[in-house]
Amino acid sequence: MVSPQGGVNMNIMDKLVTASEALFDRHGFTATGMDRLTQGAGISSRTLYKHAGSKNALIARVLGERDKRFARRLEVDSIDALFKALEDWVRVEGRRGCLFLRALGETGGDTPEIVDTVLAHKARVAERIAELVEGETGRDDPMLVEQIIVLFEGATAAAVYRGEQAVVAARQAAASLMAGAGS
């Protein structure tokens, strides 16, 4: 299958991104070498480099695709629904923490394409939260937005060892904050 972008076989790239995301999520970015990536995707190293360019470019591509998938989950109409979406994400995708922050931590923030991808993702999540807060309260409230972001991010991190209950607790805390903001 030829893509309109110039001949890249999207079946190979899709297969590579899907396999790489699972391997990076399970084993980490540093511990997942090129041999493991080629085995996981069922392709040669030559094909991997041809389509991905480099490991860092592949990491950025994987994160970009995950960002798109996560953004679809955030197409909700309330802060409560946002946390419900996070509960579902944790249940379906797993609870190993935020893949974006793990990528940033493992690469030390020294890889521009990864840093840019992570920061863009976090900015989109923050923007979405700000839109929901303003939609529900009728006003711009940067402190409330920051509090919801901290609950959202904290629930994602705590779900690693506390499970979905961390997200449930954060959802309840967010509901209390939102109720207080409506007063």
C-alpha cells in the first residue's frame, strides 16, 4: 500500500509503530533495542531504519500516534467525563504510568524530537482541561485548571501501584473542586 506522502508502505509503518509502542511500554525505551524492535515488528533492521530513520525518531512517532489515540479519549464534555475516560484508559491500556513522561525521563530531556512531542502532548491535555473547566464554570480559572491537571497527572502516576482506585479518588476530588468553583 502506497501512501500519498511519498511511497511509504503504511502497513509496515503501522505494524512498526504498534509493535514498538507495546515494547516501549512494557520494557522501557532504553532497554528496548533495535533487535527487539525488529523482532517485535517482524521486519529487518534495514526496513526499520528505512521507515523510522532512527530510534529517537521512532520514539517520537510512537508518542505522536499515542497522543492522537489519547486525544480521542478526551473528546468529552465535562471534567467528570474526562476522569471516566482516564479510568477507561488505565483499564484498557494498562497502568504503567504516563508513557510520555517515561520517555522524557529515560532520554533525560536531551532529545529535541522527543521533548517536543512530550511537551506538545502535555500542552494539548492542559488546553483540553482548560476548555472543560471554562465550559463548566463559565470563566477562565487558571488555578482550578492547574489543580485538575495535577489530579489528572497524579492519578495516572498513582495508578501504577494503586490501580484504577487512584483515578476514582482523583475523579471525586475533581468533582469537589468543580462544585466549589460553581459556588
